[in-house]
Amino acid sequence: MKALFIGVIAAAALVAATASAQATIHPASTRGSQAAALITRVNVAASEFKFVLSKRTARRGVVIFRITNVGKIKHDFAIKLRKTRLLAHGQSAILRVVFLRKGSYPYRCTVPGHAAAGMKGVFRVT
């Protein structure tokens, strides 16, 4: 019985030491902050006939665009072969885009004539 008790205590000590070593190598706060650093949030207001972005640049990683139509007619938002649905006045959509390379990425409204009227621009990834 005494040997069983010592074995259980030794096993518990081994599990605790392993967990402590893993926490030292990759603390949870570091993993969370690294992931947060790779995500950029950009608010986009669409109206006649322009887009207003809260940020025009981001670092490589995930960019989450929140597009809100503040105009009177329907608009959408397209960038890097991704596009939102047509948004009526007051509607919003989320567009999640992964940028792996630095560069300039054009965006536009795909409704015929809107980009020509000014609903376009360039988003830069650094």
C-alpha cells in the first residue's frame, strides 16, 4: 500500500513538472498576443461614390474588413478576389482576408459604374 501511495505521488509530481515546463516554453499570454498582432480590423464606410477606410495599411496576416453601407443605394466591397454581398443602406458585412505578401491590393465596388465614379482605392500591406 505504501509503494502504491509513493507511485501516485511521483506520477502527480511528474505531470506537474511537465505542465510547468510547457507553460514556461509557450506562456498563454505570449501566444495570444502573437495571434492578436497578426489580425488587423478595418472599418469601411461605403457611400455615393466613395469608400472611407479607418486604416489604409496593415501588416501581413489577417485583415477583417467590416463594411457598412452609409449611402442610399446598394454597394459591395471587393478585394483580393473576395467580395461582400450587395449591401442596402444601413447593412453591414464582414470580409476576412489573409494577406501573406507585402504589396498594394486594389479594392472596389463591383456594381457597374461605381468604381469608375470613385468607389475604388488601394490597400497596402507592409
